Amino acid sequence: MDAELKGKLEPATGMWKPLLYRALVALVFGLVTVFWQNPSTTVMSVAGGLYLVGTAFAVLLLDLSFSTSDGRIKRTLRVEHLGLLALSVFALSVHQTWAFVAAASAGLGIAGLCELYLGWTHRRRLVLARDWLLTGAVNTAAAVILPFFATLEAHALLGVIGGSAIIIGVMLLLAALTYRHEASAPAGSAEAVN
């Protein structure tokens, strides 16, 4: 990104808390999927459903922290939040492999497409758009790949989603800490610019 465009982007200093929360949810879920060796279908449904609930809550926090006149951002974040929340209820209530695959794929797909849309349409205006492009791509990829593993055991299904969660968690953790650092730097200082 060239310096001229970087100077025109709206900073995301107030967004660090929702991003940090989402990063922690994703990392905890990812670590659970790595270290739980033989999860049952019920454990898979509950863990996956709770991950979708946690992600939905993080998206809601992000929506509430946005003070923008662009209604498209808030509307898209609400679609993402409500989609994740509805599909998490489905995943939590029906403890079948097909239901988990359907709920997780649809939830990650909705989240991914919403974030890709937000990232693409605001890439020249918001610093946060770069994060949306990455999280959207990772969520969409996981949503597309997951049904191909539907015949495998719960550990493999959780592994697909857990892998995407770890990627998202690490990336958003770095983003949140960067935005937090930028928020604490005095305005106009060399630290705030770099």
C-alpha cells in the first residue's frame, strides 16, 4: 500500500476491543480442536456452536462500536451477526454430523461473504477492510472445504474449522494489538504514523 493511500485510510483505533475478543474466541476454539483427540458428535456440535456464538457476539460488539454514517457497514455486520447466531442455535440443538456440517458451512459462508463484501467495498477508506478481506477469505474457504470432509469423524471436521479459527485468531490478535498501540500513541507523533 503506498503512502498516499495509507494517509487517506480511516484508522481503526476504536475497533481493537471487538477484534481482540474475536481473536481470543477463535484461538481458544482452535486450541480446543487441536488438543481434544477424540471428540464425540455432541462435543463437536457444542464446541462448533459455541464458536459461532462467540464469533456472532464479537461481530455484534464490532457493529456497536462503529460510529459511521455508512449504513452498509452496520447492515452487513447485522446480517453476519444474525446469520451466525441463528446457525449456532441449529448447531447447538441438533447433534448430528450433517447438521453440524450444514450449520458450520452456512455460518462460515455467511460470515466470509459479508466480510469479503465489507473489505472489498471499503478497502480504500478503512484500515479494517484489509482484515475483513483476510478473515472473509479464510471463512469462505473453510465453508467451501468443510462439506468435503463430512464423511470423516468429528476430529477432522473440527480440524478444518479449528485451522481456519487459528489463522483468523492470530491475524486478528496482531491487528487488535496494532490498533490498540495506534490508539495509545499521541496524535501526530511518529509512533502513530508508523
